[in-house]
Amino acid sequence: MEQRLTLITLGVKNLQRSKDFYKNVFGWQPTEASTDGIIFFQLDGSIQLALFPQESLADDAGVPADGKGFRRFSLAHNVKSEQEVNELVAVLEERGATIVKRPEKVFWGGYSSYVSDPDDILWEIAYNPFLPLNEEGAITQ
């Protein structure tokens, strides 16, 4: 299998509410491939984020749909400085994002914060001095 990730699909409780969050809070635009039943957002490079009703996603995978407890993963958005973390978290909070952890220096040597979407999916907003970013925000190492 090639080292490639093409699609991250989030099972969401309310598709319209989640679409509105990613559009209005994160400022992302759905792709033309989006329908009434699934929403796609083109991310950096070849990766897309999909929003799909949690019951439908669970049915497709053949697993229970309750999704209870810590999901054992987070999604990350890295920026180029501690100041950018502070600024972005402030904007996201103004737009209605739930701040799970305020920006702070962290044990691994970086600086980060956590926000959550309407389905409590964690997004880390981070500055990692060990992963330099190019002008487009892609990791260069």
C-alpha cells in the first residue's frame, strides 16, 4: 500500500450544522462534488475532508453508531508561530468554536491549543518548531 491519505470522513450527527461550522467558523468552502447527503472540502494537496451522517457511515462500515468516548485521534492545523496559534484560536472562538484547551507551551517543545467541532472532534491548532512549514503551510521535512 502506498503512503497516501486521500480522504478523511467524519461521521456527524447533523450534516447541515457541521457544514455550517466548517463553512462559517473555519471559513472553508465545499467542493462541487458535495450533495445533500455528503459534504466535501478540498484540503491542502490531494486530501479531502468529508462530512457524512454518522448513522450512514456506521452502517457502511458495519459498526455501532454511538461513537461514545474519546475517539483516540485528533486533526491538526499547524501554523508558523506561537502568535499565529493565539490569533487563529481567537478568531475561531469569536466564530463560535469550542475551546477545549487554551494555547500554551506543551511538553514536546511546541505551542498548541485544542478546539472542537459540533461533534466534539478535536482540532489541534499548533506551532511545532521541529516541523518547519513552507510558504503554503506544508511541512517541509
